[in-house]
Amino acid sequence: MQISARLAMWMCLVFGLVCAGAALTALTGAPTVADAAEREASYGYAAFWGFLALVAAVFGVLSWMMAKGKLGTVE
């Protein structure tokens, strides 16, 4: 199965937005957690989801560049 560069770009955008939303939810909810260990775990989850959003953004930009032909010809 082959995925076009344009489809990969849109899929990265959707996945990145979902990951950014999860990170934002974890960050905004962390101060309300009473237990310090659980609060730190919430910040760790937020960092993980933020990292995944960053990876999705990088691959989305690479897919966009491939779709525009900036990384070589698309066959």
C-alpha cells in the first residue's frame, strides 16, 4: 500500500493536533492533582504527547516538501 505525500501531510496534521490536544489537556489538568507523584506523572505524559506532536510536525513538513517537489521528484 502506498500513501501519497499529500495524504501523509494531512494525516500528520490530524495526528499532531490530537497529540497537541492530549498534551494541553495533561498540562492544564496537572495543577489540580493533589498527589505530587501523580502530578509529576501528568507532566511526564504531557511531555510525551508534546514530543509526539513535534515528531508529527516534522514528518508533516517533510511530506509537504515532498509533495511540492522540494526534496526531489515524486514518482
